[in-house]
Amino acid sequence: MSLKEGFLSLNAKPDFKQPYIHEWTFGIQTELTPDIALEVRYLGLSAIQMSHFHFFGNQAVPGPGPIQPRRLYPDFNFLIDTGSGASANYNSLQVQLTKRMSQGLSFMTSYTWAKSITNNEGEEGGYASGDLAQNDNNRAEERARGVNDARQRLVLKPGWSHERAGRWLGAERDSHFPNRLSFYPRGWLRRGQRWHRFYSARPYL
């Protein structure tokens, strides 16, 4: 059968493989002072046989002349199918310094140096997510930094607590719950914390 313009094919690969992920980590914790702890760890991840969406498969080889004869399957137009074989990996060095609450103050500081590499950014939303390959016949050309690859991250989380003692409340404040009110202090307790995050630029920025 031969068609001048070819026709559209929608299918799923019969040899589709189940994706799997390997993850490994190694860390060391040490006590610098009774209130301050330091942790250094390495985290690695490898994702293999991830699914990827061929929305414009059977692309024509670049060159002059009609398009159809230059396709791998010239009797077909675009091929739409889901296959396996995409991959990704992530490696990071993480350092965290923690001071537990003492004298009303605490803090947590963490720094991460990481790198994420992949040849597929996912298939959510089909081709609308912008993850289509530049050349669907050569997926290896897509290997590059992931869109969320922030090489450096710094997180600061200070916290504080301030308490002021007072006399115990008496039952006269509420005659319906005298026992419950007897456990409420007249003083006040104030606690708080704030997160501060700093990132290096991502590839698409």
C-alpha cells in the first residue's frame, strides 16, 4: 500500500518496559557542641526506562525534495506512540548545620550543590509541555541539564521563642470550667520562624 501523503498512526510500543529508579545516599553526622550538629551527605538517583511521548515520530531526514520519501516509514505520516527508554540522573552534596532551641533561639542552615541531567522532561499535557525531542529519531541528542536543575541552593531557617511567666488563672474567670482554667497561665508565649531560600539560576532562565 502506498499513499501519496501518508496517514497518521497512533500506537503503543509492544516492547514497552517498566521504568525503575535506583537511589543511594551516604551521610555523616557529628556534634560540634551540645546544641549544634553538623550533617554532610551525598544523594544520588538514577531513573531508567522512563516513558516518553513520541508525538511527532517518524520525522523526515533533513534534506531537499519531498518529505514523505525521507521518512523512515514513507507510507506513514507522523507516528504518535508512547515508548520507554528515557533516563535521568541526579547527584548532590548536602551540608546542614542545626542549632536546637536554647536561650530562646534556634536555626537550621543547609547548602546543596547538585546537578540534574535528563533526556526527557515528562509527558504531562502531551506536546503542550514543550518536552518534544528536536529529533525524534535520535533521543540521545536531548541529554542535557533538567529544567529544574538549580546547581546551588541555600536555605536559612531561624527560629525564636519568648516566654513570660505569670500567675495561674483562677476559677473565677469562668465558673463553668473551673478546672480547665486552673491550668492556663496568665503570661504569654511567643514563637516564630522564617524560611529564606536562595537558588542559582535554572537553565531556562
